[in-house]
Amino acid sequence: MTAQQGPKAGILIPEEVARVAARNGSMIPEEHTTAVNLSSFMDEQGVESRFDVTADATVGTLGISPSALPPNPVHLKYVEAGSWAEEQGLAPGDELVSVNGVAVADLDIVGLDRLLRKERPLCLAMVRRDRPHYVPITPT
């Protein structure tokens, strides 16, 4: 993939993205079409935040309910008011990506359940995507 300079926006864009936008009926002429791969802006723009929380031996129940179980992505469906999870700032929609360093995708349902209910200390790696996906573009 090569990149070209967007003449009006002043940023690098993949050539095939500009061609697809133009081919799919974009009202902007192809030579002025600008698109950005948002993954390169996730950390800079705060679109995605990653954080860890750890439950020590004093924590009984976590106070979370998942919306799905492995092998599907595990997002929090519910966070109980006043629970350990709420105290840690967890919120519905947060994604659980690993437990004690093991990727959730590598766990089975029984293994995940055992870890969440009985393992302490328990380190949960979370991802939050809570802001609109936008990329500010300043004309040059």
C-alpha cells in the first residue's frame, strides 16, 4: 500500500481508500478525498482506553455480569451499584480482554467463570471505547 498527500487536508492517506470513496459515490472529487485509518489515532485521541483493575483477597463478588462468554468478546452488560466493580470505575460496555494475563479468547466458559468467582488476586485487563470516533482535520 502506498500513501498520497491529501491536497486539501494535508495528511497521508492510503490510495485505495481514496479510490473506494470516489467510486462509491463520494461527492468530493477523488483528488480531494481524504480518509484516515482510525486505529492509528486511538491512543492519541482517547477513542480507546486500556486499563487494569485488581481484586485482592478481600474481594468477594465482583459485581459484574457479562453480555457474552468466550469465544465471543466479553463486554460488561451490568455493573452492580455499590459493588467492587463500580468502585473500580467499571461500566457497562467495557470489554474484558484478559484475566491474570490470559487472553479471554483463550479461555473457555468454565475457566473464565472459575477465575472470576474464585481466583484472588485477580487482574482484569479492560478496554473502554466510550467516545465518538472522530479525527480532527485541519486544512493546510
